Amino acid sequence: MDADFRREVTIRSLLKSKGYEFDAESQYWVREWSTNGGQETVLEVAVKTEDGEWNKLMMTPSGHVFYAEAIGEGIS
């Protein structure tokens, strides 16, 4: 198993263990956070960029991104 493949398997396993689910339509990993008794929700998205790096986005359910961070392998 080469190093890049092993890294991908490790990252995807970590995402699943932290409650992310893969959204096949959007091609990213996502988990939902809610507050105020479920009245407000935010999506936390982990997405792999074209250059192979990972970014974390916080966005509204309608798709408005209000936070972005390059995370490399530090997915939390």
C-alpha cells in the first residue's frame, strides 16, 4: 500500500469516527451542529482540494461559507 493511499484511508476513517458522513452529490464530508434546541444548524465540512490538501469549512445549510481553514492532516 503506498503512502498516499494509506493517508487517504486514515483520513477517511478519522472523519467517519468523528461523525462525518460523505455527501456523494457534493463530494465532501459533512457533519451537522445544532443549537437553540435545534432551531439553528451549521454544517461542518471537510473537503479535499484539487491539490490534495484538506480544508475545513463552516457553512449554513443554504451554502453560505462563513469560516474556512486549511487543515492538512489535522482534522478534528
